[in-house]
Amino acid sequence: WFKFEFDTVDANANYFRGWYIDNIFVGNPPPEQVFYSAGADTGNFVTGIPVVSSSGYIFVFSEAQTDPRMGVGDEVELYDGTKLYIRRKISQSQWEMTRPDGSEPAPVVSMEVTGIRRAFPSIADALMNAGNPQHLGTINLSAINKMLHIACYKDAVFTDMVYVTGYITDKERSIRIFAPYDTATEANSRQRHYGIAGSGVVIDTPNLTHSVVLDQPGSIIDGLEVRGWEGENYMGLRIMADNCVVHGCILQNTGSVYNEQDAVRIEASGINAFIVNNFIYNIPRSAMLVESTMQNCKIVFENNTVYNANLKAPDANFPAVGFRTDASSNAGSIIDACNNYVHAVSYKCFSEGGGAGFITGNGYNASSDITAPGTNSYTYIMPGSNFMNLSAGSENLHLNSTAFLKDNGFDNSVNFNGDIDMGTRTVPWDIGADEYGAGEIQPPTPTFTPTLTLTETASATGTASATATQTSTSTATA
């Protein structure tokens, strides 16, 4: 995943550095990684009647665990009542697991597995209860040197507001809410979206509420679709703490159009925030806004694709732009807008507001009007000739083969090298969240063949039963 940190501003505005982390963590010693799953499925994901033996964190199952619902964060219960949590998939027969607090489990020899289930029924429930005595045992992640990962599964739409608050965190020991995508190391089936609405994990909140509020330093939202937030002055993502990251998400308003509805709003002074590789569209006001009176912020807004911002016609009280610093009271703020495409319906695509200014050393932005900031930026670039599909309700903001935005971006691989689909960017970079041809895949189309099977089960107490069930075998084609 992404981890970002600000460095000294240099002549090229490279004032942050970011990197994918794969078993590499900042800190001394590195924080332990704790995974809990969140999803509405209440079923048991055990395949067969497996027994497990362990060496350290690695558990070997006597039978491959093939249930497509299974993945990191799931709770595994053994015959003696021990509960473990999956932190990594090695194969369907080997999984790394931890104690509830993320520490190394005691050795296990030929113990029956009785259950594999979701750890929590919702993201909100996971945030509320992860610090209880049955899990982490504390809300102070900094003190116990742990990173909390909430793995979200697309069992059903999450309808509760996601409010990340109440913990003690920092940029290295924080909370990451994400959708697993790697079927080799994370889950038996992909949960992350395919860059298309409805294809992955969805947070869709009811009226009169924000969808996501990040009020803990270092919070990360990665690979989710966030929609809803209907009602005046409600946001998709409200950032109120330092070093928060919004990466690889689909942000869209699906409700009615009201004043002061923004996809991402910065609502604290003196904070760093990173908004990278997102599809943001159908937004009543701004895709990203730094609220008035918020000063000395450092915002990285890079490689985002914004379409249909400013759906609410602006007036004197509610000025709207695709990307905005709100007023002269944003003094001391630094905004890095690089490699973004912004299309606005009723007003400006980009606006600096008052005291804040764009860092223009890298530039390479594109807009549908004249406001794209920075050197080597492009103006009057219309969306219709660049994206796969702009039909309302079927938007697909991946680049098409003839897109102008292809190969016209800035090579920012010193900081990160991925796109919204977790594909690897190649030089020359593309503008926007998608790198054309970088491994994007379409959602599979399943076909179902019903079969009747007789399943025999036995328990460690010697009892046996046979149950006839109708199941569906799915074959996916892309």
C-alpha cells in the first residue's frame, strides 16, 4: 500500500516521498500488522474438515481452503476455542495467522478448524470494537507499536458512516481501511473495484451524513467506492487529521444535488493529506476543497481523474470549482496539483482561492477550461474523447486507446509508480488515475450451473451428519 511522508520542498516541488510497502515498514522496531475483516456475511467459510499445524505465523491446512469469500482479516476458530486472524495468504493450503492482538501464536499440531468467519459485521463495528480486550486490548496503537488493517469484503453495501476516531495513532501506527485485491497474497477472490462503480466494496451512507470522516493521524482509505452523502454541507470524505491518505478510490455522489457537497474536504489546519489515483465524478461542488480558515496545510493531489464537478450552479454564497482552496484565510498552504484531469460543468476546474498557491514545478495537469495550473499543463481537453464510457450510471473513466491524456503526464516514479487498478505506470506517464494498458481488467461475468451435492461432516466428538445442499458453480469470463 502507499505510505507518504513530507520532506523539504525543493525546486521541483518534490516535497513528499511515497512508496509501496511490502514487508517494509518505517519505524524501529517496525510495527506489528494486525488484520480484521469486515463484512455482512455470517457464514462459515471452512472447506472440508481440515486440521492445521503451525510453525511461527504459518499454518498448514490439511485441505485447501477454497471458499471465494475467505481472505485476510477473517477469524479462524480452532477446536479448542482458540481464535486466530489471517494476515497473509501464501496458498490455499498455507495462511499466515496471528493472535487477536497481532502477535505470534502458540504452536499448533493437528488441530481441527471449526470456523472461518468475518471478524466484524461492518467497518463501523470494527472501528468501535477493535480495541476491546478480545482483540487489540487497547486503543493506543502508538504505544503498542501496531498498524491496524480493516479488510473490507463486498458481502453487502456498507451503509454506516465510517468515522475513524477515538484511537491514538501516528503516521506509522495508524488505521488502514482497504479492499483486498491480490488473490495470491490477500484473498481467494478480488474485493477491490475494477475502476467501475458497483464492482467492489461500496460505502453508501443514508441521507444527512458524511460517508467517511478521518480524524486519526495516518488514516488510509484504499481501494473503496464511496458514494451517497446526500444533504447540504455533507462530504464523501472529511479529513481532519494529519498524514491521511485517500488512494485508489471511486468517489461519486449518487443522490440529489445540494450546496456545499464536496468529494473531499480538508477541515484542519497544519495537516498533510495525500489524495492520489482516484476517480471522482458527479460532484455537486468540489472534488477537493480546503475549507476556509484552514492554514498551513500541505496537500498532495496527484493523478486523479475528475469528471462532472460543479453540478450545482455556483452563486455568491457557494462558489464551486473542481479543485479549490477556499479563501484568503488558507494562508501558508501548499497544494501540489500534478498529473490531474479535471472537468467541471458550471464553473472553474481549478482555483487557488486566496493565500494558498499551487506548487507548479511538476504541473502536467489538464482541464476542460483554461485553469489547469503548472508548467506543461493542458487546457480545453474535453472528456468525451478520452474515456471509455461517460453514459450516466455506467461511467468508466479508464482511458481509451486514442486519449490525449495518454503519455502526456509527468514521470513521478520517484514517489509512487502505481495507478488506480494497482497496475504499474510506465514512462511516459498518463494524466489521471488510470495508466492505459497497466493491467486494468474488467469485472468477470459469472455464469451459474446449479448442482445438488451430498456433504458428509464429522466432528472431533465422533458424531457425523449428511446434508443435501444445492450449490452453484460459477465460471467467470472477462
